[in-house]
Amino acid sequence: MKKKFYSLLFASLLSAGVLAGCNTGNEDGKDQKSQEKNESQTEQKEEALFPVTIKDAADKEVVIDQKPERIVTLIPSNTEIAFELGLNEEIVGVSDNDNYPEEVASKEKVGGMEFNIEKIISLKPDLVLAHESSAQNAEQGLQQLRDAGTDVLVVNDAKAINEVYGSIEMIGKATGQREEAEKTVETMKAKFDEIKAKAAAIEESERKKVLVEVSPEPEIYTTGKNTFMDEMITMINAENIYNNSEGWVKIDPEATIQRNPDVIITTYGFYTEKPVEKVLARKAWQNVTAVKEKQVIDVDSDMVTRSGPRLAEGVEELAKAIYPDVFTE
């Protein structure tokens, strides 16, 4: 009896296995068809986005016939935007200065301020993402790339946060990643709104005066008005003590001491040893509130100076440094 029972049980399990195998086969077939359908729809969608004509920061009308499959970026901010838009596989070359995200380590390097034209051409890019800040000095090289049949897009040198959004949208349009660009911009805006809401609780009497040093002694540069960093300081309800100056400016040490910042932010710790200690050791600054109260903080330069998606994180880092009681959970 037992023998017969086990035989029947084995037969049932075997039958179930066969049936399951048949069902899996059907499911696999359905999945494959569904995947093929999705891929076809994606291709059709991408084709509908091209050709596209974009007026770039060099005032050139760039016509991109189809979605780029091989992209080279010539500046870290462009690279960070491109990765954020999901273009990891398409990116084949980056600048020597790229360090984020970690995937850039596996990409071919094409040079720094002076990029290697022959190297770029050898990578056979469909699109090169250049930048307004260096385009004028590199115009001859960029023209060589155009003459070699490569689309070259000069992305704007964003001074304000709205212009950063414009850079993201431009790259999204050029690469067929418009939806991703829109989502990235919306995510940034939502983060900024969240930070503004927290900062609104800071009373006027508690508002901090801030100096941001973007370079060390002997020539200390800071951020003035009409820069995205000034916007970031304002966003967290702090006062930029150089808001009466335009753009990126060299500070006057005596005037800075008189303005007496409550907090000093340094952004050069990645290439200067012990930046905080060096600020605290300035003899002439010993009566400055930030120095007396040891409110000197080094923040990640890339997060607060690169005109890309991480600016939203950069604002939060500034907020935590300046108002730790409000922003540090």
C-alpha cells in the first residue's frame, strides 16, 4: 500500500513539474513578447524625438538626427547630468577631472582643460557635450570634432539655479532623455522647497552671516550676487556677506573682518590640507565671530560648486553646516 502511495505521489509531483514547466514556458513566451513590444514602443518613442535642433550656448544651431549612442563629456557638471539622466551605457569618454558617480572610473579619459582631440575622435562619439566656460578657448578643437562629423553641443555656463535647470533640459533634449530631465528638475525643485520650508522657521534675530571661501589664502575668492551659490545661501535664510558684489570675487580681508561673519564655509578641503585649522589660525581674524566660536566648516566642493543635479544635496549640506540645530535630524 505504501509503495503504491509513494508511486502515486511521485507521479503527481512529476506531473505538476511538467505542468509547471509548460506554464513557465508560456510565461517566458509572454514575457519575451511583452519585452519586445516595450522595446519597439521605446524605439518608436525615441524616433519621434528626433531629429532635434538645439541652439546651444555658442549660439550655434545643432541638429541631432537620431538618439546618440556614444557620448563624450568634457566637464564634470555635464557628466553628472548625463549619468543622472540614465546615460551610463552611452557615455564612452569623460574629462580627467571627473570623479562622480563612481562609474566614471571605468570610462576613457579625454583630457582636462586641454582635451585630446585624437582620443575623442578615436572613441567615435555621436555627440560631444562641451561647456560654455571653456568653449571659446577650445573653439579650434571643437571645430575639428564638427569637421569629423561629430555633433558638438556647448552647454550653458549656469550662473543661477534656473540656468542649471536649463542645462539639464538641454542635455535631456539632445540625448532623447526629456522625461528623465523633467523628473530630475522636479526632484530638485521639491528638495529646494523642502529646505525653504524648514528655513522659514528661522527667526530674523537668529539669521547667520556667512562667508563662503571657494579658494584658500593668499587669494581668497568668494561668491557674490547673481550666482547659484548666493541663491543657495539665501534659500536657507542666511546672509551672504558679499551679496553686494557681483559674481565670483576676491575678498578684501579687512572688509571681511569688519563684516564679521558668524559662519565661514570652506570648499577646498579636497586639495588643501586642514583648511579649517588654517582659517582658525589666521592671526588678524581672531575676533571674527566664526573664528572665535569655531564655526568654520569645510563642505564638499563638488556638491556646492558644480552646476548639476547634486546642488540640491549641496544646499542641504550648507544648511546643516550653518544651522545644525534646524537641519540636522
